[in-house]
Amino acid sequence: MKIIAISACTMGVAHTFIAKDKLIEASDRLGHQIKVETQGSVGAENILTEEDVKAADIVIIAADININGEERFKGKPIVRVSVTVAIKQPEQLIKKIEEQLKAKK
């Protein structure tokens, strides 16, 4: 599965980047590709490209604030969770998404 994600916490510092790392680690363990854009206090980093969006099977928005640029995901399935879920339960989150995508096929 090809996953794209955005992480953003209220302060835009630690939890934003911890969520990114946890999502990447869980995706790697489960055999998926992922690219995570962070929207933090230093602005957006690792920005998702149009090609990233086109190739994605799913979009995860792990955010406790409104994110910028959500309109670029129009037509893509989006899963919204808090940053805490991405940090504490990233594998469960991805497994749940796998199940939901399989059920739609």
C-alpha cells in the first residue's frame, strides 16, 4: 500500500515529528511505502508532491489542528486521527486501514 500522511500538532514541534517517525516505522514493519509531510512551527517539511498524491492509496491526516493544502487530496480516501493515535498506535491504525481497503474491493 502507498500511504501519504500529514502530521501536525498544536505546538508544531515535538509531537509532529514523533508522529511522523512512528508512522514511518510502522509502515516499514508492515511492508508499506509512506511519505509524511510535517506542518510544524518551522513550516511545512517533506512536502507531498502531486506525484505522491496521485500514487497514494490512502491519506492519513494525523493532526490536532487544521492543516494547509488539504484540497490537494480531493478524491482520495482520507483517514483522520489525532497525533496521539499516530504516536501510540501507528501499527493498529495502519492495520485498520488495510482491513477497510480490503473490504471495499
